[in-house]
Amino acid sequence: MRPEKIIMSAFGPYAGEVNIDFDTLGENGLYLISGNTGSGKSTIFDAIRFALYGDEGTESKSADMFRSKYADGNIPTFVELEFTLRGENYKIKRNPKYLRPKSRGEGFTENKADGEMIFPDGRIVTGYSGVTLAVQELLGLSGEQF
């Protein structure tokens, strides 16, 4: 599996939308992600795992913690991952469960966790657990193995 592009919105330390186009880094498939402590390097890997498997990947984090505490209340939280496997392109968009301001009135409402996966043939799998199952079948790995 080769990541092509990832978009993170209000995810982890990123208050807005962050786009990483891995294609601009070359085709060799080996990348160095560097930066200061706390700059969000690990969040890139968390986002890839979250997009694929819908979980946090580490014992110290839970999926409902992915909403950025720095984001404006109206900015949606999601991760969108485009990747290539065996020469074919796939796209996954997933959002965690999080609280957002109500459209009308005061207070908050829960935005439910959801996911969508688009296959090269145009087939679409929807639903949080449905996407996870499709990824496990496609990659042949569970989240823990990944």
C-alpha cells in the first residue's frame, strides 16, 4: 500500500485542514518525516491508521480524542486518504465521533462516526465498521497487525 494523499481536518493538533501530497515527495516510497517535538509528526501516522481502521492505534489515545481542541466549532473533523495498492487507486474518508455546536440554539450535538471507501471500480462501501472490514479484507491485515 502506497499513500498518495492525505487530508486531515480539525484532527489532532491541526486546527484547520492540512493536505499532504505524498506524490510530490517522489516515487521511491521512502520518506523522512521530521520536526520538533509536538509538531504533529505522529499525527500523520495516526491519521493514516484512523482512515484505514477507524481506531487510534495506541493505548494512550482513543478515537473520540481526535477532534482538535484548537479547531473552530464549525470546522468538521475528518481524514481523507488516497492510496494505491497493486496499481489501483482507493479513497477513504472517515470521521470520528465528536461534539459540535448545534446549528440552532445553544449547546452541542454529537456528530456520529462514519466512513466511506471508494474502490477503483466505483464500488462504494459506507459505514464506520463496513469500511474497516473492507480494508481488512483488502490489505489482509487487522489494525493491530498494521
